[in-house]
Amino acid sequence: MTTGEVTLPRAAAPKGRRRLVRGAGKQLHAGPVTYLVLTVFALVSLAPLVWTAIAASRTDRRLAQTPPPLWFGGNLFKNLQTAWEQAGLGTAMVNSVLVAGTITISTVVFSTLAGFAFAKLRFRFSGLLLLLTVGTMMIPPQLTVVPLYLWMSDLGWSNQLQTVVLPSLVTAFGTFFMRQYLVQALPSELIEAARVDGASSIRIMWHVVFPAARPAMAVLGLLTFVFAWNDFLWPIIALNQQNPTVQVALNSLGTGYVPDQAVIMAGALLGTLPLLVAFLLFGKQIVGGIMQGAIKG
């Protein structure tokens, strides 16, 4: 040290901050308690599906006995074939794919557009319109069945697939969900910068809004597809057995003096498989999109 220099003591970092600095960059590992809790939740979630498969592999007489069967039998493929033929699930599967796919695409697109308008655009009565939109979620769907059926009859769409598609092209939940996401995930400065560069509204939606909303759009699409595929109340009223969705077709398996419970379970298993396939195919992309949105936020 040269003459005239003064050595100052280094400021000591707080103890909690030192621990955070030392732990930065390290990969976190779950403990045994975490794995135990996740295993329990996984088993509880899979129990109904496993029981459906077990019941579908047995006979109706065995299902009526006590105690019930706890393992698979040898009648699974026979019951699946019987359910497929009795319910006409081939046509029903195609109809459900068309209905659920159309509803999912339209709901995601229109809900994103409406959510962006409520989140970032300024116009008269926006708060009131948003309140009215959310308020429609409080109306029980059973109250709308009669006027909706009369409306579809006036249009001449009875027993046609568009009768199921039209009322679900956009939902209040989807609009509110996308609005809440875009308020935080889409900076207003980004939109203003695009406008300064001369981008049109359509170009802003395609190149700015949709990329920013992609994680929420993926989640909304999955939820909408599952809801549209499992919808039963309105399709059973609007459609018949000549042009059914999967849920309407499965309803025919429960008719008769003594319904075959094993065949009904086999039909329910067939109706659930497309949802499992969709999640296996797109689940990684959906989770990746959610994580990407979380990192960007």
C-alpha cells in the first residue's frame, strides 16, 4: 500500500442475501415428501380411468357381484366392439372432432381479439361491456335451452351440427381469461411502437398480440376442447341418434330394460381416449408455452 492510500472495509452483505447468491444457478431438487405427494395425487387422478378400464373388461354379471373386481378381465376388446357397433361411434367420433375443433379454434381466436380490446384499447363503456360479459357467466345454462332451441328451429337447423357449434363460437370465460392475461403479458409500449412503425391493426394482432398471448391461447384451447368434447346437455337436446356427437351416442348404451354396465363402461372408455391422445400429443407444447410465458413475464 502506498503512502496516503486508505483501505476501506468491504461492506458485508446480509446473511440472507449471501445464501441467495451462493444458491444462484443451482438446480433445485425435489425431496421425498414432494414425490410422495405427487404420487398420491397421480394415483387418485388415475383411479376413475383405471376403474373404467377394469369394468369395461368384465361382464355385467361380474360387476353386479360383491366385492367388485379389482383387476382386468378378458372381455375388454369384445365389449369395446359391442359399444362401437351399438352406439355408432364411428360417425359420432367424426362429428365430435368437427364440433370440438371448430368451437376450440373460434373460441381461442375470438376470445383473444375481445380480450385484447378490453385489455389495451380505450373506447366508451368498455368497463360496462366487460361487466355485462362476465355477468353472463352467472346465468345457468338450463335457462337458455328453450329460447336457444326455438331460435335454432326458426333457422331450420334442427338436428344439424351447426346447432351445437353456433352458441359456443365465443365464451365469456375465454374473453375474461385472455383479457386478464394480456393486461400483464402485453406491454402497451410494444403496441405503440408497432403503430409508430406504421403497422396496421391486423398486423399488430398477427405479429404482436398473438405471439404474446400464445401460452394463454394454448391453455384456453385445451380447456375449450375438453369442455366441447364432454358437453352433453345441449347436444342431447339439439341432435338425434342419426347425427350424434360422442356423448349423445353413448346415451343410447344406457337404454333398455337391463343396461349392460360393462358395455357402457367400454363406450365411456372409447369416448375418453381421444382426449388422452390429444393431451399426449400437445401436452408438452402447452406446458412449454406456459413456461415460456412465465419466463418472459
